[in-house]
Amino acid sequence: MKRAAILTLSIRLDAVSSRSVTAQATTKFRHTTVTAIVIANMIGTGVFTSLGFQLLDIRSGFVLLLLWAVGGLVALCGAMTYAELGAALPRSGGEYNFLSRIFHPVAGFVSGWVSATIGFAAPTALAAMTFSAYATHSWANEPDAWVEKAIAIGLVIILTFVHTSSRRNSGRLQSFFTVMKIAAIVLFCVLALMFVDLPQPVAFLPTAGDTALITSAAFAVALIYVSYAYSGWNAATYLSSELEDPQRNLPRILFIGTALVTLLYIALNYVFLRVAPMDAMSGQLEVGFIAAEFAFGERGGQFAGLALATLLISTVSAMTLAGPRVLQVIGEDFAPLRRLATTNADGLPYVAITTQSVLTIVFILTGSFESILVFAGFTLALNSFVTVAGIFWLRYSQPDLPRPYRTFAYPVTPIIYLLLMGWTLAFVLISRPTEAWFGVALIASGVVFYWLASRESARD
């Protein structure tokens, strides 16, 4: 009975996959729109907040910038690996689609469960909370906590309405805010370096003691913050079925988006460290706002903080757009959850979008920022780790599968990703066991829900 249910589900996955590639929706997202989604997913909460947490244990300019360079390398290696998977298995859903096809439907379901609960809802909440924190601190030194939460929730609700209206409105909003985000970051970096009265005497070349820092647990945990900041490089794979010519465009989108964000991240953190004292940013959430105050003065800092807050709109928007596609394909494959696959006349999964937004609001109302950050970072990294490892099994088990794109420098590229990310995950499990074990518990709960959902599907 179990084997029959699994076989039925596998056949259903293949059938739905082929239908998805020929397009369910009446229109497709252009590759420029999906590139904007990748960039906007990546540039968000992490880069504007995590430096403050890193400075609690690391005070070397060289090591701090190395963190962001290593994070970029890991993301690029992951993106090139995902590009092969996405071109060979072109269906929306990201890791849910990949792991279901590579290993077993339970692996895909658990991955989708993680993405639906913590993978997108939690980061969307963090981005909305950061938007609110930057915006409110631009006009009040100690804003009311509930005012901050109300502003964050309001942003989520507005973007939910936009992304459930039409594909045209959704794509235009995303592209506009992403272009504005890139331009504003470049302008901020240039002007901050020009206007700062007293640049900080930070050493960006290696010094004595840096080697010990690089091999320490503090570096590994800090890399989780950085990998969280880079999370989103895989966003295009959640929209494969809605992308024009995914086999050709997906690898290019993943590489260009990830490479551009890596350069912006290193530049932005260099500027933060150059214009603001480490002591002022250590342990603080709004490092961008603090750096802006030191560069432009109190008034200029308030204006810059408001501008940085505006940039986060595209991050919340991109996650609200991409994340629900996981819920949508889960709904296509599992009868008890088929309501999640419901789309409007323009092919937009409005039920899935609304469901993710409700989860996001729950996180905003109940979550602690740092604990959500480590919890989400660890769980997402583990999800991607298993997916990248899957490329080896897919090449072994399906050698004749058409691969329009093959991973650059295979097998070195995925091995680099797995070694660096595996090292980081191990250190987090040791040094931050509470958040790590919550992630493991979330995965276990996904197995239980798979068992319940597949049993119901087998009855239909």
C-alpha cells in the first residue's frame, strides 16, 4: 500500500512537472524581473543588521570582509549547482521540486515544509521588522514597539494585495524597487566615504591573530549570519515554471544576481566599517542607520535611515512573491492541501501568497529578531546543503537526463559549497544548540505532516 502510494505520488510529480513547463499561467515573468527577484531576495535584512552581531566576537576589518567574500563564494558555488538542477528539472518550487525528483517525495515535502514555514515567512518577517526599525528610528529615538510591529504588518498586507492582483503589477513593482535599491546602495557608499569627517582606522589587510579568528567557532557562527544575508540566491528556482525559457535563462539569472550582490555586500560592509566606530555598531540592529549618522550627521543620518528602510520594501516584496510558489506546488501534489494551488485569472497563487503572509504576521507578533535569524539561517543552510549534495546522486542515478547547463568546474564547485557550509552547520550545532535543535524539530514535524498528507492523498 505504501509503495503504491509513493509510486502514484511520483507519477503525479512527473505529470505535474511536464504540465508546469508548458505553462499553466497565461503570461510569464521576463528574465529581468526574475533577476530582480533574486537580487531583492538577497539584499535585505542580513546585510543591514548582521554586522552588529559579528562585531560582538570579531574586531578585525580583514576577517569581517573575508566573511562576506567567503559567503559570496559559497553562494556562487551553490547558485552554479542549482543552475544545473533548475535547467534539468524545470518546475517551480525550488528545493521541493529538486529533492522530490532526486531522492524521494518525503525529502521534497520536508524541504517544502521548511521553506513554507521558516524559509520564507521568517525572513519576510525579519525584513519587515528591519524596515519598520529603520523607518521609525528616522523620526523617533525610542519608538514604541507596537508601532514598529504595526508598520511591519501594514507593509506585508499592502504587498500581499499587490502580488495577488496581477502579474504585470507584481513584476513592475518588483523591478522598480530593485533598481532603486541597487542605485541607492551605490550612492550611499560613494557619499558616505566622501562626507565622513574622520574615517575609522580599520586594518583591512591581515594582521597577527587573524588566522586564529578565521578557524574559530565565532567565525563559523558569523558565517551563518552572512549565509543568511546571501540566502535568496536560489529564488529564481521557485519560479521556474513561470520564467521565459528557464533552461537558458535560469543559469544566467542565478550567476549574475549572486555575483552582483557579492560585490555590493563587500562594498557596503567596507563603508560601514570605514565610517562608524566598531563599538557604536557592536550588538546593534540598525548598523546602516548608525553608519549614516556618523557619515552625514544626525539629520543626514535620519534621511539616509529612511532611504535604507525604503530599500527593504523590495526584499519583503520579493519574498512575498517567490515563497508562496512552494506552497502552490505542494498543493498541486497533495490532495489535502490542494487549496494552496488555487490561482486567479492571471495564474497567481493568491491562496498560497495569503497563507505565507499570515505566517509572516505571526512571526512579527511573536518572534525575537536574533533567535529567528540564527534559527532561520541554520535551517535554510541545511536545506540547501542537502540539495547541493543531490547533484552527485542525480548525475549517478540519471546520467542520460538532458542537462542544458552543467555546473561550472564540477565537482569542485559543489564540494566547496558542501565543505564550507558543513563546517558552519557543525559549529552552529555545537555553539548554538537551542536554535539548531529547533531546526531539527521542524524537519521532524515535516516528516509527520508528509505521512499524514500522503496517506490522505492515497485515499483519493
